[in-house]
Amino acid sequence: MSTRIDLQLSYILHTRAYRDTSLLVDVLTKDYGKITVIAKGARKSKSSQRYLLQPFSPVLLSWQGKSSLKTLVGIESVASEHIATGSLGTTPLQGKKLYSAMYANELLTFLLQQDDPSDHIFQCYQYLLKQLCFSDRDIECCLREFEFSLLSELGYGINFDYEANSGSPIEAINNYIFVQNHGFVLADDYMDIRDPLFMGKAILNIRDGLYEDKETRQAAKILSRITLRPHLKGRQLKSRELFLAIKPESFINKS
């Protein structure tokens, strides 16, 4: 029997053409995780859906279906009282903030499994959009926190407290190397100079969400790139290319 879900708070992650007039839409929903729906006729010029199927603004979706591919049966904009409180990101994004939000959408599209709900991921994404829309906080800090929270929720969390081999606490004065699927180890235990060094102080700062100094921000950027690379499986992110096109020394480096 086909299941129908009504008025689910959602964000559009990605759309692509489907057949002659329809769209396939990847959606992050509050209670059902990432799903994919068919928006029939959404590419028609007179379709009311096409103007609401836009990323970064919250919508209320209704769908039905019993397979992994659902059919969209309704879409509504979120009530104005939510917008007025600033509780949901609705301000148009431009420049770096737009590309940063696109980057987050690509990560969620590629990394999340279908129909695997996570209230924490939904809240982290919503909080990221809120910061990009309404806050003057440094974009790098916002993205790093989102990336590390996402990795942790997916089961790939980083231990910022202890050295992986000995179990000893990370010390600010030591240098460490990050080993994938293992953790931080003392640099003295590894002789490969190609591996980036992480100062213990920077590791502890990342743990505590303290990104004020340049060294910590640089370390967090390198660490996020290292940890995300195997999970992206060689996929090229369009948001990175767009960002690099306007600023070669962008904080979102190519992997």
C-alpha cells in the first residue's frame, strides 16, 4: 500500500531533469532523512512547483509512494512567522555564502543514505544556513563545524582528546599526524614527511570550537579535506570549482 506523508519540513538539496517535463529532487527532511521525489511537470513554464523547488529556503513537502522513489504531491512555503523569528534560513545568499551553502548541499547529497533520518544532521544544516544568512561569523568556522558534526553523525567522528596509539591526552606542545580510520598519532612515531603536521594546540582548539587564530583555521581546513576525501570517492564538487573560479586561494581547496 502506498504511504503518504503530508507537510514535512524540508530543504531542497539538488534537482535534475527527469523525462520531458519533470524533475528528480533530492530533499533533506526533518523526520525521514534524505529522500528523492519525482516532481511531475515541474519543468513546465506554468508549473507552480518550480518556483518553490529552490535550495536553502524551508518548504513543507507532501509525497506518496512505497518505493525509494516517491512522488511529490504538494509543496508549500513555510509560514511567515518562522521567517520573522529568523529560526530558518530564508535570506537570499550571495557570493561566498552562496557557494558555501551549495557546498553543504553537495556533501549531504553525496554522503547521506536514503531514508536514514537524523534530527541532529537536520539541525546542523539548519543552523549552518541560519549563520550564513543572519550572522557575520567567519564562513570557514561555520563550515568546519558543520563538516565535523556531519562526519561524527555518520560514524566517522574524530577523537580530538586522545593520541590514538597510547591513549594519552593530546598535548598542546606536541605535533601530531592524522591517520585515517585511526586518529592522531605523535609525529615522532612516523617518518613520512609528506603527511601534514597538526599542532596539539590547534587540535584542542578545533575540539573546543575556537577558530580565532590562523593556524587553527588552516589545520581544520586540511583535516576536513583529509577526512572527507575517501567518503566522496573521487566526486568533484561543483561548489569548489565555482569558488576557486572567483578566488584561487579559496578556503575550499580542491581535493
